[in-house]
Amino acid sequence: MGTELKTVGEVFSETFALYKKRAVPIALVVLISTLLVFAFAIAAIAAIVYSHGGFGAFLDALGSGPFMVHQVLALAAIMLIVMILVVWSQTASLAISVDNTMGITEAFKAGWKYFFPVSWAGALYLGIVISGLAAFIIPGIFFGLSMGLYLLVLIEDNQRGMDALISSHFLVSGHWWNTLGKFGLVWTFSFALSRIPVIGVFLSLIFTPFVLLYMVVVYRDLQEHSGLINYDTRRRPMWWGMAVLGMIVPILGLLGAAVTLAPQIPELREVLQRGEIPGIDTAVFKQADKYFQEIEKNIPPFVIRLPSAEGFWRWNDPVGDTDNPFLDVQEVAVGAGKSTLLFRITLADEFSAYFASSDSLGYEQLLSLYFDTDVDRDTGVGIDEQSHRLGYDFAVDILLERQMGEDLVQIGLYRLEPGGRQSLGPVDEQSIRVDEKTLSFTVAMSRLGADAEKELRMCFLEYGQKHGSGLAKDKLIPLH
């Protein structure tokens, strides 16, 4: 056992000698593993967005019940897999830094070899740090550094679980400030490099192997100056208690938050649908909205071609956002046949519930569908002055009407002209079907002046909205 640790200069000199030999393979492992993690995360999230019919429909679904049940679970699964890949990639990067003879392929294999031991030791480490932070913060900072070399202990000395943490603690605790100074210096420099515009990412990639090798050199220097490590220390039960407590507390916190926030979800959903963010002044966002609406008048329409589900292109509409709960649209879907368009409107409740909700005669408008058949903003008319949405050529109005002894669904087709609407008569009554919550009907493409070999732009307007205009986003519908 030596008497003095290496100086910062000596550590840098030894690290640089290793860096010249090992920088390339370490950098490649870091780069490849990082790209794999990001590629998976982006592809998985894109798949969820794509399954909703595009980013616009995905945003529309954010407040709805089905999204909260199914898609949150999907996002949680993606996060879990990403965490697994991150542990694997970091372990592989550290393994190739420790072993000077290891190649790139062997490093990735080592990442999986050490995955479960690293995950278990990491869970214990986080538990101890969380407990320490809860106990007036300072213990968490102390143990966070003193036990922070557990990965190097695990990989180089093959220690497992709590033994790896204890070994790291005894190595560092007698030289805590010295270790903090050495690591603090290189971490600060690494952070400064990453903040450089444009080239910061590349500089960080080049410097990352140096940081990893620097940690290895500091660790081995601590090893050379350490005494016999007592793994049966009397503090072992205390650390186990801290680890368990630190793992339980976050889970209890999440459960408590869920119980506390659950009754507030409907109110929070309404706030978000109004475009408000609690604690943040959204006036600046509204001003930006007006600015971009002015710009939108002078640019061509931007629409996204969206995937179909069961042959339909869909809009998912949040539930609970209308004044009349019996006229709350949950989904609008359109499918293209050889010469007709098939529409499907789904309510949150059954159509019969609306007709049974009142004895008064008359009608209420459910929604209007708008079509830009030539996909040209300059040739049609706008929906209203507030939205600045232009270029629509035709519209379909859907009304629910109560008559003496009869309940009707009236669907009319209109040509949109600068001077007003021109009625083209009702849609084919034989095509109208009402089945519990779903209304379906067809419209011949020829009545819309649509070319079956092309596509059209479409949106809809839901009436009776509590907040907002009720105007859905545009979607591009292929007709072939």
C-alpha cells in the first residue's frame, strides 16, 4: 500500500497514453450503442404516432380515455426497453475501457454478460443515494461519490451487489475530496465541450473515451493505495436498509401522486384543452399563434399523408369536450372505395340516448365535413374568419332531427362558393346506417368532383365545443 495518490497531472499523463492506443475502439462502441438506443426510441415512438394516423391525430388523442389506457402503457414499455439498452451500452463502453485487449464485438457481449449484475448493483446504489438525499441531502452526495465506482469494481474485480458498493466506498472514503477534485475537473471540461454550438456533439464523442479511461486510472490508483476491505462491516445492515428504503420511497411516491391526482384529471384535461398551462402565462403562445396564422395565409397547405387502419383514415377526438354529452364525437373515419367515399362517425354515447334525452322537437347540428377536392388553397373558400383555413370546395352537414313520432339523421351535401353555400341535395338515404354509437354513410366521388386516381384534403367541424373552435386538423386522403 502506497502513501500518496497520483497528482492530477500524473493521472492526465497516464490517461493520455492509454487514450492514444484505445480511443478509436472505445469511441466506436460509444457511438454505435448510442445510435442504436436513439434509433430504437425514435422508431418506437414513430410507430405509436403512425398507428394513430400521424402527429396531428396523435395530439388529438392525448386527452382521450383510450389513449390514457393503451398508449401510456406502450410508452412505458418503450421507456423500459430504452433503459435496458442504456445500461447495456454504458456497461459495454466501460468494459472496453477497463480491458485493453477487448475488441468492439467482445465489448457488446460483455454489456449483456454484466447486464443483470450491473442492474442490481445500480438499483442498490440509487436506493442508497435517494435515502441519503432524503436525510438532509449531504449523506446522499457523500455516498453518491464514494460508492460511484461500483461499476469499475464489478467489471475489473468481479465483485457483485452490495460488495461492489462497499468496495467502492472504502476505496474512495479516505480520499473523498481528492477524488471529487479529480472527477470534477474532467466532468466540468466535458460539460463545457458539449455546450459548444454545432461541434459540441462531435467534441464530446472524441473526449468520452478520455473520460472513461481517466476514471479507470483514478480507480486503479485508489486500489493501489487501499488497505484490506472489510465486507462484513457493521455498517452493512445500515446500507441494506438505506437501499431498500430508497427503492420503496419512489414507488410509494408515485402511488401517492396517482391517488392524489386521479380526481383532478378531468379538470386538468379541460385546462389543457383550453390551451392553458398551469403556472405559465400562455399569452405569448397566443400572440405567436396569431403571427403564424398570418403567415399561413400566404403559404401552400401542409398536409400529411396518413396510414389507414382497417382501410380508414381516422381522427380521434377527445371525449367530454362538448356542451351536450349526447353529441360528443369520439371518432371520425373515412375510407375510399372505387367510386365512393365511406364515412363513419362514432359518438361517445349511443344515438338513441340523444333522441331520448329530450321531448322537444327540432334539430341540432352534429358536425360538418369539409373537402378540398383539388388540394389547392387558392381555389376554394374558407371555413371561418378565425381559423384562416382556406381552399375548401364542398361540405357535408350532419343534423339530428326530432319530429312527431320519428327521429331522423339528415345529411346534406353543399358546394362552397364565395357568395355562400349551394345545396346539392341529400346524400343517398339508402346508404345511411345507424348502429348504436356509429353513423355510417357513403358519398359518390363524382358528387364532390373528386378524381378517383388522386387525393383530397379533408377536415371536420364539431359543434357545441366547450373550448376552442371544434375544427379538426387537415388530413390528406388518397382516393386510389
